Amino acid sequence: MRKKVLKLVVTFHTTADAMAMEKACKEAEVPGRLIPVPREISAGCGLAWCAPLSEREKLLVVMAEHGIEQEDLHECMLL
């Protein structure tokens, strides 16, 4: 059984921002993936970007460079 690990979860107001985040992170080779928003969090579009906590600064730079608006940043225990 896999253990839950503390992850960074970025939520978005729109699906377009979530999809733009996926594309921008792939281009910048920043690890992470789109996930459904965890139940503990309530977010606008229902999609979130999940990444290792160590990638926080890189994610903020990618979002700023691509004009991606985040709703919030969360630290959550996820598989």
C-alpha cells in the first residue's frame, strides 16, 4: 500500500488556467500532474495541479511567466 505524502496542491478559478498550468509545467519540465480537487479543499473549477513541495518556487515562476492565475496554494496529504 502506498503511503500518503505531503504535496503542494494549486487550485484554479478556471479550467483554462488548470490546462495552461499543465502545458507550461511540461514545457518547463516541472514535475506534477492535474488531479481532481481533493475533498478537503473547495475550488472553483474542480481541477488542481499536484506537485512535490520542493517545487513551490518553480511553480510560482512558471505561473508568473505564463500569466496563470491560481486560486490558492494548499499543502495536503495525498497518495
